[in-house]
Amino acid sequence: MFQTQIITIPILPFGMVNAHVIRSEAGCVLIDTGIPGSEFKIGKALAKHGLTFRDIKLIVVTHAHTDHAGSAARVRALSGAPILAHRDDADFYSRKVPMTYCTTSWVGKLFLKTPVPHEPYEGFTPDIMMTAGHTVNLLDFGVDGIVRHTGGHTPGSIAVELSSQDMMVGDLIASGILIGGVIRKGRAIRPPFEDDPAIVSRELIRMVQSGGKRFHMGHGGPLDVREVLRHAQALAKLGGNPCISGKCQHLHH
């Protein structure tokens, strides 16, 4: 099968927002696209590795928050690559309904008072729309791995599970101080927003049990399997208070 290289693209300093390129001799898959306007940083990162937008065979958007989906439409236009995302976040991607947030701590509450989470982005319809129980084999795009629906962070969150035992998990988990931060990047934390910690815990534990060794995230990291398992087990003890059941206040922009 294809040998893969994971290239981290720092969208914001100190690992506060990351995108990733999975590179193989058969093609490249882009994981997330950063905030609006990030196509310039993505283009520079590609050029640094001897690549162009046209080397991207697929754009995977892990969920509909603006720091992950913000440049998806623009990167699609530049690359010609299809966008893969999940139907459960489709109305957020198209801007048909406003994004909702369930904060996990004072950091999330403070973050919601800043313009960043509310920054509008160009709406789009994914070219490949995942549905419940649907997995996508990335071999068709030159990468040895699959995409699964993981939920938990947002209704339509998805993750990429590579045969190299690298897991690209978006915002199922974060690390560091103040979302990525400059220290303690090896220490797992909850992201500022999370719909259902029980689902997140279940999915992280499943990935560990299926052989995941390194976890790459949108904020901070990467994390090793022991730290991910510690965090997932701690999440399981929180009990359920999911936004999706209406027990947690939804905040709209």
C-alpha cells in the first residue's frame, strides 16, 4: 500500500489552528482548510514541499466550525478537488442554519465573545456527502486509510484513520494551554466546544482499540495513544449532558 507523510500546516501560530496534508506517491489529501483566507498559507506550505493545489485529490472537512471549513470553497476552486464532509453538518456548511456551540469551560465562553468563532465563510455543498454508517476508502485518492463519522464534537464530525496508525481527528480532542498554546501540547484537553462528551469518549476509545497510535488535531498536538486514552476515560466519567438533547444552551451567531 501507499507510504504516507503527514504535513502539518500551521494556520495560526503556536499550533492554535492546524490543517494537515496527507501525502503519498499517488496523491495528496487535505484535512481541513482553516479560517477564511487560509488558502494563501496552504499554498505556501504546499510549495515548500514541492506541491501545488493541483496535487490535492480530496479535501476532507472534519466539521463545520469556521476554523476548519473557512477556506474550503476557495481551496476547491483552486485545486479542482472534491470536498468530503458529513450530511449532519450540511446545513451549517451551506449557511442555511447558524452554527451552534456548547461550551466546555470558561475558555469556550470567553472564545465565543471574540469574533473568531463567528467569522462567516463562503458556503458550499460537499461533493461527497457521508451519511450515517457510511465510510469512505481513501485508496481512491492515493491514501491508505478510511474516513468515518465520529460525531460528538458536532453532529457531522468525521475523522480519518490511516493504516500508518495515525488518526486525524479534527476537534475530538485538543491539547495545550488556551487551544493549542505554547506549552503542555502533549497534555490532552477538551476543545472549547463539544456537543456530547460521551460520544467523543466512545469514538476515541474505539480508535485506540483499533490500533491508533498518533492523534493529529486541529488545535495543538499531536498526542500519543496513552494520553488520548487517559483523556477518553476521563470524559466517560463526566456522564451525559449533550447539547444534542437540549440540555446545554445553544449559542447562535
